[in-house]
Amino acid sequence: MCGRTSTADLTAASLTATFGLNQTIPFLQSYNIAPTLQIPAIREENHTRSLVSLRWGLIPHWSKDTKIALHTFNARIETLTQKPSFRESIKSKRCIIPASGFYEWQKLEQGKQPYYIYRADKQPIAFAGLWDRWVDKESGEVVESCSIVTMDANQLMTKIHHRMPAILEPEHFDVWLDPEFKEPQVLQDILKAEEHDLEMYPVSSYVSNSRNDGEKCIEPL
């Protein structure tokens, strides 16, 4: 799974260079981002690739209220085409969720040990994401939200957890963001086949409290 990320080291310039953005906006920069917060995301609409702010926890357009978002901050790759919450988004509402790194907790006898995971080349991580646009029928409020796709852990991540976020490499940014590409199985196969050069190290339980922020979150234990 993926339930905590960092965007502290991201900048508009680095995101523009990495993802070929046409438009950027100010975004939340934090060492400790949890679901329900607004997170930066990259999507393509009308041939324009933009940085937008989306609520973390996908609210399908057909949902009666926003409560479903408590259970949709992750989307399992194995059931993307089956789950009602995601099967429409995977066809044409895909996004990339950039991050400096993310956290995962290893279960030990004495408790849970958090780890910080990041790209070895220190470039932004590109999580495969889905998004949707929900409208409150009573107030007319529009909420755009997203989910991070997850998959079986790779060799590195299996040391601490059995799941990990699905990460895209640059050669697949275009096809993932293209709303006209509508072959979910091809997209799933791409994610499963990706190889990533990641590194990780243990950090203190300070990061386990989502209210905590700052460089202390990623200090090696």
C-alpha cells in the first residue's frame, strides 16, 4: 500500500523538466502527506499537460457522498478493471502523482518500523494514479480527487512489506497520461514490468504521527 508520501524536495522547475508540463500551480510541499490532503498531480486534458491539486482519496463521480474516499486512497492493480470505483478512471482519467519519496512500515515484534523510500538518482518518483471529478448535488461543490495504484512489492520492498506503489518510468509517461489510450490491460502490464532503482533506510517513529512535518521525518535512524 501507500499511505504517506513526501513532496518536500519537489519544485515547479523540476516537475516541468521531468514531466514536460505546460502549466504549473503552487502545491503542498511537505515531508509527511497523508490521505485526505491535497496533493500535486499531473494530468493531460485537451493536449495540455498540467500540474493540478487533487484530494488524496478518490471520490467516483457517481458517489452519493465523500465518505468513500476513506477507502480509495489506494487502487490495487489486480482489480482496476473490476472495482466500480476505478474501472472508469483507468480507461481515460489517469494521472501521475509526483513525490520526493514515500514511507512504509515494517511489522516487527516490538512494533512498526517506518522506512523512507526514494529514487537512487534523487529524481521525482512518478506514482501511477487515477482521478475523478465529483459534484455535490446540493451545494454544487466540485471535488477532484485521486488514488495511487499499488502492486506486489519488488525485491527491495519485500524486505519490509508485501505491497508497494506502482511507479512509472519516463518512457511510459506519455501513454499513461494519454486519455485517448484505452487499453487497461496494456497499462497494467507496463506497470508490472517496470524496474526501479530505489533505495530506503529506517527513520524514527516521528513520521508515524501525520501532524509532524519537517526534515526530522526523513532523518536516518
